[in-house]
Amino acid sequence: MKTASLNTIAQRFQALSDPTRLQLLGRLRHGERCVCDLMDVLDAAQSRLSFHLRVLKEAGLVSDRRDGRWVYYSVVPSALEEIQEYVEDFAPKYRVLPAAKGRACCD
């Protein structure tokens, strides 16, 4: 059952279209991470990292929580499930029949 709108799905695909953001999701798939851990892993300045995390958060792909001065990020599993459902809908659901011999398809 699809719960996300096409606009939401498009925004999520756009967020996924950057290698740095894909790397971030890869790091988050093992559980919640502090932003300081993500900086070390990606060797990225905090401003660059914050931009990419904001894009992922606005797309609904990650969530955050503050604990003192640190912010922790985690993947939103339901958002990834919605993307998976959408992509699975592209799989053929029928068998393509061969065209009749000697006849073009649009004759």
C-alpha cells in the first residue's frame, strides 16, 4: 500500500542523488550516529555535512534528536520502505506476448 505522495517520493529520490548523502545513509544503516562521528567518517566540514543532513531530513529519510550539545541522526525505516514499494511497482507484472508474424505492432 502506497502512503507517500509522488512529490514526496520525488523529493526522496532527489535527496538520494548525491554520493555524500548515500554515504551518510550507509553509515546510518548500522544505527544512530552522532554528527561528530559522521564528520570523522566522511572527512567533511560541519557546514557541508549539516547541509547534506538537512536535505536528508527534509526528505524524511533521516530523523534527529538532540542530546546536550550533540545531535544524533538515524534512518527513518518507513521512508525507505515507501521508496522500495515504489520501485518494486516498476517490475513487470505481465508477460510480454510476441507480435503476430508478418504484422507490425501498430498496423
